[in-house]
Amino acid sequence: MKTLEEVFETWEAVIGLEIHAELTTLETKMFCGCKLEFGAAPNTHTCPVCLGLPGALPVPNRAAIESIVLAGLATNCDIEKHSMFYRKNYMYPDMAKNFQTTQGPIAFCMRGHLDLDVDGRGATERYRLDALAPGETEGNITRTEDGYVAHVGITRIHMEEDAGKMVHLGGGEGRIAGATQSLVDYNRAGTPLIELVTEPDLRTPEEARLFMQKLRQIYLALGISDCSMEEGSLRCDGNVSLRRRGTTAFGTKTELKNMNSFKNLHDGLAYEICRQAEVLEEGGVIYQETRHWDPSAKRTIVMRVKETADDYRLFPEPDLAPYDLSDEFIEGVRAKLPELPDQKAARFAADFGLTSYDARHLVDHRATADFFDECMALAKAEADGSKFAKPLANLIINDVAAWLNAHEGTLLADTPLTAARALSLVKMLADDTISSKQAKEVFAAIMDEDKDPEAIVEARGMKQVSDTGAIEAVVDEVIAANPDEVARYRDGNTKVIGFFVGQCMKAMRGQGNPKIINELLAKKLAE
């Protein structure tokens, strides 16, 4: 099978996403008063409405409508004042009433978009990006210095209810294949769910990954969902087809169902693109079907032939009146919009002089963005406090993020690192009290010992010696003791300066300021 890069030489991928998010921060379900609670005992939060018993009538959840309007405003959608619910019919054990209440062709939120910043290794997936000059636009992308910006259309965000949960026992990895019995839990049935459908504007697996990641950031900032991919409150279906480069007609698409991690979405799409290319180049046919990504086998597997809209027999929900949202309602929701990740990143760049790269990565997670804000609020009390913005950003993006990744499940707020301790650490680094290597040691000690950085530096005798006179004396001794190495340096082997630095640091028990040591060595060895 060809690599993704080889496939893109001949074929263009057309990718669209369907991203489902449960509104987990609400108290009750979409059309009844049953409690929303993940992990509750099976079938303990059900009622005649969410079980679809005869005579039970749905009552819409106003807070859920506010949440979807918030999501639409945050993703540049037009808010449709008039819309309605439909019945989407299908027979499956996880829907007791055998239909799902959803929206039809006109949803609450229509015609939106998001812009994606793609850089680094991810940008290399885009075919012939280097043919564009910075600032040049082609299709839906604009070239930047370190990558490109992709403009991705959003067809709609519609409201629906989630299905229940099937549990298969006796099969591999909890799947129905090979299972000896299946159980159903209806607690989740009726949970408010919003589904965002993109235009087929994505062209690489990395763009798909970044889109889902960015949408998750937005939903978390809005506070409408916990977006837990592990618990299934955020999941994604990826639709992908191929067409020959230079053509415009769409190929036959396949759907990758229920991608539950950013990596799985990327890797599943990448495999499916390569698989389709191989089938087509061998003269085969791509069928419209739903496939499952198996991360352990690293391949996609057919689940079922894809249904069409006719199969669902959609018709207007007779038990729910059409919606007519007022201007007052929409503007009331708009007033609740918080600062969104893109706005926050722009503020970080404008107020603190951060690069767009640093600003974007700070807002990857709400916790790190809020922590940086807290640190900078303390730094403002210092003279020229903005000079600490870059080192604080480096600390959070590199050390803090790595520590949190290594301690999965731990929240930043629950660690010993406070804004005051972070600022103190970068200040000691800035004034040469400690070296960058020592700063990493101090950071690790803060997290392990729950102590202030000053106390750690004092207890470990880590304060750097920056006295030029004291350092110069050591440099002179080291140069005098190593005439052969001095000769090698002066013969052109300048790499041996590392040897001298090491000898000086050893003589000063690691407390010499390496910057001053390097400067003095370069000066004296050149004499």
C-alpha cells in the first residue's frame, strides 16, 4: 500500500466531518426531566418519554436550545429563527421508541465556518504547499510563513437526542462480533446532543484532526459539554472519498464511525485514503459503506452498507411545535458568549508580544490559558512584567504540558504549581540565579515536593555564581591546566570549548553562570 504522500501525488482526498457533542453540563435530558449522569447504574434514569411509551409527550429543554445557539454563534453560523424537529426512523435496540427526534434540512445553526492554522509537520500533508508564496491563496487555503490557514465551511449544527448504550459481552474489545450476549442501558437515551456537519472542505487527515480539536476548545470555552472523548460525550464520524487531481466530481465516500480520539481520527482517515487509492488503482470499486477503525490492527473494517436519507423516512415530529426564535432570545444568548480561544490567542499576541504559535498552543486547553492569564496578572505588578510572558509561555507549553501528559487525569489546578511559583521560577531564570537546566530540575521538584522554588534552590545550593571576577579566576586556572587543549582550539578545533566549559562548571560545582563562562573562555582563548 502506498504512503499518504505518494497517494496525494495522484489523488485528492475530500473529507467532511460529523461531530457529535453531548450537552453534558445540563441537568436533564432533551425532552424529559430525567437526570443526566454518566456512570449511573444501568436504566435508573429513564421515564415514559425517553422510553417512548404510548401517550408520553416530549417537552423541549430550553437550556439545550440556548446551548446550541451559543455553539452556532461561536462558529460563525447564521441562527435560523424558524426550524422544527423530525422523526428519524430506524430499528435498533438502543432506541426504545424506534425513532430519533432530530432536526431536518433547516437546523438552528446554518452556514458557519472555522479557520484552521496548520503548521509544522501537519502542514506537510497538504499537496505542493511549497508552490505557494506566503500570503498567496489557492482554493480555501492561504499560505503563511510556517504553514497555512484553511477556511472550512460548516453546513449546519442541528439538535437531536442521543441513543442508549449497548454492552456486548464475550466478544473481542466489547464489540458485537463474537459476543455471547448483549445488554442495553437506556440512561443515555434522550441526552441532548448537537451535531456539527462540515462542508467537504478538508483535504488532509491533519486538517480533520485540527478541526475537531479546535471545536472541542470552543465547546469547552462555552461550557456546554465536558467533551470527554473517553466517555463518549464527544465523537466524530469522518466521511472520505478520493478523486483524481485536477477533477471536480466527488468520488464514492465511506464513513468512519465514532472516532473517539484525535489520533484515531487522523490515523483512520490516513489509512482509508491509502486503501481507497489502492482499490481504485487496481480497477476496483469503492462502495458507500460505514467502516470501523481498528487501532490495534491499524486498518478499517466494514460495519454495514451506508443508509441513505430515504431509509430513515424522515417526517415532521407531530408532538413538537415548530420553533420561532425571537431576536431577544438570540441576543440574550449572544450576551453570554465568553472570550473564545481565537480571541484569547489574539489577545495574548497583542498584549504580551507572543508569537502566534505560542499563543495558539497556550489556548489548546482552557486550563493552561487561564493559568497563563493568572501568571501575567501577577507579573503586571513587576516593572516591565511583560518580559516574563515568553518564558512563562515556554514553561507552560513545554514543561507543564509534558508533566500533565505524563500524569494523565491530573488537573493543573490540583498540582502544586501556582501562578506565584511559576513566576518566581522564570524570574530566577531571567536574572541568572539558576540555569535553564537547573530550572527544569526546580520545576520537577516543585511538582514532586510541593515547595516554593526559592526554598528548593537554597536547599540544593543551586544558586549560580555570576560574579565575573570569581568566574575569571576559575577560567584562568582551567586554561593554564590544559595547554594541549588550548593549542587544539587555537589550531581551529573550536568544538573543544565544550571541554573547557565542563571543566569550569566542575570546578565551580555546577554553580557557575554558563553564559559568562562561555564569554570569558571565548575571549581568553582568542588572545
